[in-house]
Amino acid sequence: MNRCSKLIAAVLLGTTVLASPATAASGSRTTHAVAPVGIDGLEDFVDGVMAQQLATREVAGAVVTVVHRGKVVFARGYGFQDVDKGIPVDAQQTLFRPGSVSKMFTWAALLQQVELGRVDLDADVNSYIDFKIPEFEGKPIRVRDLLQHTPGMSDQGGLTAPSVDKLIPYQQWLKERVPQRVWAPGTEISYSNYGAALAGYIVERVSGEPFADYVEKHIFQPLGMNSTTFREPLPAALAPRMATGYRYKDGKLEAKPFELFSPVMPAGSGTSGAPDMARFMIAILNGGAIGKARILRRESVDLLTSNSFANATGMPGMAHGFFVVREKGPRMVGHGGNTGDFHSNMILSPEADLGFFVSETGGQGSYGGRTELIEALIGRLFPVTSLPQVAAPADEKLPLGAYRGNRRDYSKPANPERDLKVAASGANGVIVTSEGRTTYWKRVGPMQFEQVTGARAGGPFEQLRFHGADGRWRLSFSSQPHVLYHLVPPEEKHP
């Protein structure tokens, strides 16, 4: 076994809360057939969903592409690339901002360095950088903590620049903005843009190539992704193809300037289009290669898609870079991405050899539109049924109250107005209130509840789970494996 294989095996065996899939451990590959009814008519189905969203969801423009068994099933554009000029979205040409979906290129680049023996996933990140990240209670952040979003860091803003003349190199941003350490690494997932940007810097340091150059040479060019870049402002050849970002103001869509995320470049400054995203998905589903072009070994791809850590046993957690979307029926992994103007998601099912990428721009409603479209696609392709309600165990006492997310800036006072409020609703239900919106959840198991909604047949159906113990009660949601909610002690509800 070479060094790369040993390192990958170590990660698969270490600090795993959820069971790793057979594909990663044994080399056998589970398959899941997609029902013909799921694929047949899928394009017409998406057309119908998008027609409704264009009418009701403040969507200015969108792109959807689906791949299956190494081929593009379809790629469709909707709405306008430029509303004021009347330029429609062209699925083959128009570019979108995938936001944090572009982190998957960074994770792929990091694993290339693992394969080359330049990076050890168990090593202290300080081994590879030219500045110091403090330990927490004597424990350093490991490279694997970056991949599974468990560095134990405070979250922070300042990810964007207001104009090109205010851009700073991401390397400088990293050195000037080291976040506060708030808990031991490897113990709790809290999504970290800083951690992903740091992973890109490690790639740059050990390879000796500037990050934007590196991903172009070693990922984009080999895969034929000639319209994908991390550079800002956009290269002159790509700029005319860029979809405009919008906000909804006074009943109309108002154009916004091109967003600038270069301060955290590896964490989210990507620009791409449907054909390129399709090629990346096909490569990952095919074990890291398209034809003769290979960007990763199969064991590295298996690592990306295998389980690493979960905040709650029995709930989806993190893979490595990817989020776990569903454990079975079939297993799915993915990654969402949000800039101020664009809302995207990429979902892959290696078992079904199927993936899809979605990006929307428009008013605030397009954020929810992106999520609804993803859920509609999952529900059509891989339908599930709602779980039956069950009675509460006689000795169960729910830890009700206010829950506060662990992904926040700990240098600032907490805002109780943003806490989730969880209360009982009868003997077998709870209601959750978040920023003025209330949802009802039925009991489907011990300490576990499923949201009762008017969701379309086939789901997916959201679940929540209470876990922990007195003084350390936690709340996790199935669609949010990247964050955790802590029960707020009564004396801390109004700091």
C-alpha cells in the first residue's frame, strides 16, 4: 500500500461517527438503479417547476444540468442572463457563480497533494503554512479537520470586497483574520469558510503554484473545463457570458455589480457554467477521470464521498468536503453554495451514477427556489415515504427551549432573536419557530421528529433530533449536517 492509500485508509478508519459505506472500505461498489419514470420526462418536469418559479420566486435566470452514466441527460437555461438587455440564459454559454460549490475543486486539489505525498491528512496544518494558528487546549487543527469542517473555529464575515481596487490577496486575508478557537478540533461540525480557504493555501504552499493557476492547470484544463475560473475580475473572454446578479426592489429586479470573493478565493470565488459542472460531476462519478484525463485516484474520490464525522448519530453528517444528503435509497452527497446574488447546489449519487447541478439568480425568493428545485428533483428521482407518527416513550422528557447555532462570530454578543424556539405541541409533536416562521414536527422515533408539510409526494422529508445530556443538549437537522444547535441556558437567553 502506497503512502496515499495508507493516509486515506487512516481517515476512513479514524474518528468516524457514521458507518463508512462499503465502497470505501472494500472496493465493492453498491449500485442503485434509477427508475425509468424518474429519468423519462425529467426535462419537462424541470420546465414545469421553473415556469412556476419564474412567475412566483423572483428568479431572474437559472441553469439546470443532469448527468447519468457518464452522459449529460440535459442542460437547460431559464429566464435571462441580462434582464434589462433581454439576453436569455443559454445553458451552453451563460456563466453562474456556484459559490461554495466551488470548494469541491479545492478539496480535489488538496487530495491531489495527498496523493503526491506532500500533505498528510493527520498533520497539523501549521506544518504547511508560513503563519501560526493557535492550538486549543493543546490540540492543533489537522488537515482532516478542514475536510470535515471540524476545526473548532469561530465564524466570521468580511468575505467580500466592495470593489476591485479594494481587493486583497486571500493569503493576506488568512493571515490577518485568524478566527477565534472556541472548541477542540475534531469534536463538532461547524462549517468554516476560513478552513476551506486555508486548504487552498496549503495547496499553493506545497505545490509552489498560485492557487488560481494550480486549479486551472491540474483540474480545469485536464477535464476540459475551459469556462471555469477562480479569478476576479473575470478574464475578458469570459466576462460577456456572465449572468447578472439581482435584487428585488420596489416590485422589480434590479441589477447588481459582479460580486468579489477573492479575499477567500479557494472557499468561493469560482465562476462556471453547466457544461463544465457536468464534466466535473461525471469525473467524480467515474472515480476521478473522464476518458484518459484523470484528476484523482479512485480511492481519493471514495474518500471525498465517504463519511467522516456527524454531530448526531443516526443523522447525516459530513463526508470529506461533501455533505451527506442521504445515507441510503440511494446514498447521496452534495454541496450547496450561496453568494449574495446566486444560489446553487450540486448533488451526486455514486450508487446511481447520477448527478445534477442547479444555479439560480434573482431576488431573495430565488434562494428558496433553488432549494425547492433540488428537493423536487430528489423526490422525483429517488422518492421516499413519510415516516409514521409514533407515541412518546413513557420516560422521555424533551429538552425544549431556545437553541443557538454554533456557526457564528463568537467575538460578538449572541443575538437571541436568531435563536430557534422549540416547544411541545401535544403529546407527540413539537413546533419550531425561527425568525417569525413556525413549523410543526411529528414524532417518528425516540427524540426524533419529522416536519409535517405539504411537500410533494416522494419527499424528501426533513427530520430533527435531540441528542446530548443535561447541560449539553443539542439539536440537529437532517438538511444541516454542517451546523449544530446548542440548548441555551435560561440565564443566557437575554445577554
